[in-house]
Amino acid sequence: MTLLSAARIRSLVAAALGAGAFLALGLPLPLLLGPMLGCLVFALGRASLQGMGLFGTFMRSFLGIAIGSAITPAMVAELPLYGPSLVLIPGFVLVIGLAGYPLFRRIYRHDHATAFYAAMPGGLQDMLIFGEEAGGNVRAMSLIHATRVLVIVIVAPFVLTLLYGLDLTAPPGAPAATLPPGQIALMLAAALGGWQVARRLGMFGASILGPMIAAAALSLSGILTHRPPAEFIWLAQFFIGLDVGAKYTGITGRELRRDVGAGLLFCVVLTVISLVFIWLVQQLSSAGEIEVILAFLPGGQAEMVIVALVAGADVALVVAHHLLRILVVILLAPVFARWLGR
């Protein structure tokens, strides 16, 4: 299918209208939340939408560059300070699984594979791949995970704005015109090269992790000395928001009641679990409240990192926790799924 198919044009229009509405109203994260809700509204109105494919995936790589460029020798020296909260991540994943699996299996009557991978707080694409290989219902899992990400990413910025007075409408970086052209070219090369190398190696989250590793290596060696311009982060936000919202295309009334309803109920369960672990971390470590909240909210890794970037939070802490959460799920979920299936 061509890059500018009718469905993709509709997605771009819906995302642009949503972003424009958020900008006009002065709402937080307008270029992330606006496209999400714009596409959601179009999808509920029976419009056929579609993500932007490889182009949209490449836009995510800018987020990897933003994360990698923040990894400096000083930040690496602080990694041991994250220990008290990082050790809680496996237990965090286990509790979520123990709460989510019975919800989807017993209450919503999904088959074993669908219930298990819908409950796992891993990356959306990774869980869909694992679930499909196990014989699960890809459409149901997609809607449940998309709802989890959508609700958490929409609610979190408003809560942070109200409780902490954060300005989540501020530019996430300097304008591109103020950065040396050589640094921008270096970022683009790291984004494309890192993504492609990671993809060929079969790395999970290749579009973010590959560029992140490439940018981190350049940053630690002193070659990359600037953070990405605001325009890069805005592009990443826009296409991530579009991709999440477009997953609701073709949704039926039954799917809305069953799968989206299940996702909404799961979000309530996740909120309770997250609050407990956030409280525990605050007792065990000196990490900032905003960082801990963003680290233990099981929204999408990319979406939570964007909130951290715009909020001026410790991106390294947030990234470390989300990467460990996803790694734990990817490594252990297939083993537990087979054991539980027996």
C-alpha cells in the first residue's frame, strides 16, 4: 500500500485536527494527545484509518536519539542510585500479570493466549507478536493494549499538570535553526543507521533502542554534544499519537463494549497497583516524585519518555525502568504463558 493511501490521508487529517484543537485550547502535550484523540474520534465515526508504516516507525527513532543523547558519563555514574527501585520491577510485572490474567480469562472469557498477553505490561508490538504466535486474538489484544496506553498517556499529563503545575505545552528542545548542521546530520544518521542495524539483529523496540544505543555511544564519546531539536520531538509525538489512535479503526459496538471496556477496567487495576509501587519506591529511594510516577506508570515506553522529556524530568531514570519492565516481560512471558497454558 502506498504511503499516502486514502486511509493514511484520513489519519493525517484526523491527527492534525486533534493537534490543532489541543493547541487552540492550550491543553498539555498537544502534538501527542491531540493526534491520539483526533484519530480515536474519526475511528469511532467509522472512518477507515491506518498508521504510517515504516515512515511512522522512523519518526519514532527521533525519540531514541533524544534518550541516547541524554546518556552522559555523569548520568552513567548515577545508575547505581536507581537500584532500590529497579529491583521492584520484576515484582511489579508479576503483580500486574496476576491481576490482569484472571480479569481477561474469567470475566471477559478470552482464550488463554489472548488473556495472558493482554495482561502483560510489555511493548504493544511485542505482545501482539507473542500473542499471535501463541494463537491469541490479535484484534482483541490490540484494542486492550491501545486502550491501556491511550488512557494512561491522556490521564497522566493532566494529573501531573494539576498536582505539580508542570508546563507540558513548552517546547521539548531548542529550535533546529539554533543547532549546528553537522550535529543534526549526525542525529539523522544515528537514527536511520541505529534503527536498521537493530532491526536486522531482531532487537525488540528496534526503532527506539537502535538509535538510542547509537546516540548514547556518540554522546559518551563526546562526538554528539547536542540534544535533538524541538522539531524532531514534535514529529515523534505526532506520529506516535497517530499510530495509537489509528488502532481503533473499524471498531464495532461489541468490541467497544468487550475489549475497550476490558482495557478501561484493566487501567483501574493498573492504577491501584502502580500507586502501591510508587509509594514503596518513595519509601526506599530519594528519586523525585515525578520521575517515580512516570517510571511506574505502565503506559507505552515511547509515550512515557515523551512526557518525561517535556516535563524536564530525569529521562534516564524513566527509561531505565521501562526498558527493564519490557525486558522482563519479553524474556519471561513466553515461559510463564506455556506453563500456565498447561
